[in-house]
Amino acid sequence: MDRSGDDAGVEVSVVLPAYNEAETIEATVETTLSTLATFLPSGTFEVLVAEDGCDDRTPEIADRLAADDDRVRHIHSDERLGRGGALERAFSAARGDTLVYFDTDLATDMRHLAELVERVRSGEADVATGSRWMPGRVADRPAKRGVPSRVYNGLVRLVLRSPLRDHQCGFKALSREAFERLHHDVQDEHWFWDTELLVRAQRAGLTVDEFPVEWEPQGDTKVDLVRDVFGMGSQILRLWWQLSVSPRITRRVSVGAGALLTALALALMTLYLDPQAVLTELEGADLRLVALAGGVYLLSWPLRGARYRDILRELGYRERLGFLTGAVFISQTGNLVFPARAGDAVRAYVVKARRGIPYPTGFASLAVERVFDLLTITVLGGTVLVGYVLTGATGDVVAAVSEGVPGVNPRSARIALTVAAGVAAAAVVAVAAIAVSARRDGNLIRRVVTGVSSDSYADYVASVLERFVADVQTVAADRGAFARVGVSSLVIWALDVVTAVLVLAAFEVALAPATLVAIGFFAVSVGNLAKVLPLSPGGIGLYEAAFTLLVAGLTPVTGATAFGAAVLDHAVKNLVTVIGGVVSMLALNVSLTAAVDETAGTAETDPEPDT
């Protein structure tokens, strides 16, 4: 930075981050100037008011102060940058080699300012920070402030291995060299900026000094539920992953982790399915039809990739079919391992890391896909159900639940049918809500979030959620896109049903083709609705219960045969999924564990192009 002329004499730049501080900013600037003048020569310091998109009189007050005193500068922003963003912008514009900032409420006794400045200005430290929690100088804080602060700092010390006791004290200084070295790596723009700066400075080998300060709370706390619980906690995890885990994830580690998790997926299957039962039923099944069933199911995967491509295209992203099919394979493999369909996060990670598709869009596209899946299987199952209701055959199902079907726990059967009915109803409600909201000019997201929180992090959360909802609405509002995705969903699930019908036929059941197809549609639809809730990995167990109950309850097929078909059908589908997932992970160099990076925050992703 050029410091010729008047700028050459400025050694210390003090930044005051200000958001709606009209009542206090003038007094704070005057106190800061007078304190600096007691230990620094005239002309060697400046005060910058980093005004962060205020909507009160702070900007005009800052303008007046800057006009009246050439030691004062006003760094204005038309929009909220966040505390960290405002500090970075002001530091970049500052003239001094020693950069200082503290909160405008002057909670920290200003008699410590000279010590703060001199620790960095003298070269003793690269970064200096005041502390309210050092032994012998513990601040007297009300529980509303003290407890969250203690817990937060404890987590930072434990997870990020920082020896500091107080990471969020708003009283810090750093050299320009340290700032230039660190600020490009600091990703948070809000309240976590302080902590990330300190932790990254330590990891970079810089000298970080912490010293005790007298601190007295001023006004009410700005501790915020949305920001501090969801924001700060997730940022701790994000930074831990980036600093401690991500650097160790090589291609060899990724492949190894993928293989381990794949083995885990297969092992989990054995907890819910009796391997011996599968082998026994295989002995009596026509293996040619079983192999054909696997081939038919495999055909559905390019269609899943094509459907996902159509959804993303409506959101403004055009990607190759092969890549998207691989991403679907990987995420579905993850769903066989992780609870609550957390494998879906893997797909959001893959499209973000490899194609730069934002997370809100990635999750919105998944939400659209899930809604169509639920709607499709609800329609398929409901259509057959209507036929059974008209013929009075549903009484057989009720009797089967009451009397039990060999191989099926009556309690599991009731749970499966109850869950299926609830999920089907929820799918209908979700589609109706999306259709209605798609015709509205706005949504209630920001109103709800800002009702809980009003700071910059809440604005950020609201903007992310708004983008998510807007993306879902974009697809739902386009009739052509809605029809294309709907048709492809019907074909995908029809192939799923054909797979199950072929497996059932492999047991040489004495059913007419029409009955076989009808019961296949009904059993597969209800079985898939039953496994939507994360009551077991991959829905293993619930799917078999629902499938067996319906087949045995509505046809002459015995419970043992129906159960064997259900087990084999689910095993074939899971096996195809796992094999496809492994191949895709190898092709795209993706580990299932890498998704954790993005659920915690913005990841450091591998820029290597996909093959």
C-alpha cells in the first residue's frame, strides 16, 4: 500500500465497527482520539468509523465527525456486510501498520488501549487481544452473558485447540502484515470473524498475546439465538474440519473412507435382514429373473440423473447426465449409512464442490425431487388402493395385521402402514403448499427469522432460506418443467415396481399377470412410503414389513414367500445402489465423509475437474 505524503506518518489505525450507533458514536470517537493522544505523537494515528449499512443517523454523524477532524475517516457501506465484513473493508482502507479495533460501547476500560497498541506496534506480538476470563481478572458478567460466553470459549478451546480463554472480546490489534497474511483465509463475515482470525493466526505460527482487561457490560446483550446457536456452533465445526481434517483427505483416504462406509452399509443390512433367510430364498428363486430385475433397476438410474438435470436446468444450471447420475448414486449410497437421509447432503456437497452450485439451490433441487418422489408413489399406491377399496379387499389387510403374517411382526406392520399413510398425506399437503406459494410474490421466511433475530447473521440465514424457497417455487411454477419431472418420476418408480414384480415372479407365485402387477405397484408404493422416516438405515425392515403384509394379505402368496421376495427385492436394489455408489465415488473422487465439511459451513473443495 502506498503511504506517501500525509499517509506516511500514520502508524496506528483504530477501527470502530458501527451499526446503528447514533446515540454513542460521537462520544466514542472523541474518547478514542483523546486516549490515543495521550501516548502517540500527533499525526501518527487515525480513527475509522466502519459504518455497516446503518438505517439511523450514524452515517451523517460519521460524515460530520470526519469533516471536522482530519484524524477521523468514515468508511460507509450501503448494505450490511456483517461485523467481520465491515472490519475487513475498513482495515483494507486503513493507513497504519498497526490495526486496532474495539466495540463502540467502550465496555473495555480504555486505559488498556496503550498496552494493546504497543504489544503489536513494538513487534512483541503479531496479534494482541484483551481477555475477560484470564485468572485473577474474571469479568463480573450476568448469567445471560457469562454462561454462553463460557460455553462458547470452552468449545473453541476443545475443538479448535486454542489456548486462549476469551476469543470474542471486542478489543484486539494486529499488524498489517498479519492482516494481509490472514484475511483472505478468514471466511466468516459476521461474529465468528474474531475467533477465526485468532485461530488461523495461531495455526500460521504467528505470535498471539492475550492479556487481562477490565471489562464492564454496557446496555443489553446482543447474544442472539439464530446467530449464536446455529451460526457460531456451525462455524466452529467448519473451521475444525478445514484446519484439522480437510488437509488430510487425499485421494487414497477418500477411496479408503468410501470403501469403509460401503462395507458399513452392507453390514447394516445384515442387522435388519437375516442373511440366511436371503440365501434360503435365493435357492428357490429363478436367478435369471432376479438378474433381470437388477438390470431393470439399473436402468432407472440414468433416468434419475436426467430428472435431476431437468430440475437443475430450471434453476439455471446445465450439467452433464453422467456427472449427475454419479452424484445421485453417491447420495443414495450415503442414505444407506447415514440416518435421517443425511446422505442427501453428500449430493449437495458434490454439486457444490465440483460444479459450484450453491447450497440453497442444491438442497432446493433435492427438495423438489423428494416431493415428486412422494407424490408419485402416493399416486401409484393410491390408485391401486382405490381399486381394492371398491372391491372390498382392504378387509384382508386389516385381518392380516390383526392375525399376523408369518415372518412379519404385527407391531412393525402397523407402524409401517401408519407411517405410509402419514407420509402420503404429508406429500399431498406439501405439493399443495408449493403450488399455492408459487403463485405468491413473496414468502414469510424473512418475517419469521427476523422475528427471532434482527442482526446481520439473521439476515444471512433469511436470505439463504429465501433462495431455497424461491428455487423450489421456480420449478413448481413452470408447468412444462412440472410435467417433465412428473413423467420421469412415474417412469422411475414404474421401473422400481417392475423390479419388485420380477423378483416376486422369480418365486413362481401363482398369480395372474394383472394381479401380480397391481399388487407390485401397491406393495412397492406403500413400502417406500413406510421407509421415508429414518426409523432404520435405508428403510430396511419397514419396507419388508409393509411389502410382505400387503402381498400376503391380498393374495394367496404365503407369508414366507412374500417375506423372501421383499428381502430379495430390497437386497437387489441396495446392492445396485452400493455398486453404483462405489464406482461413482472412484470416478468423481468423492468421499461420503466430505459432506460434513459443507454442513458445517463453506468447504475448502478440491478444484480437480471431474472425469
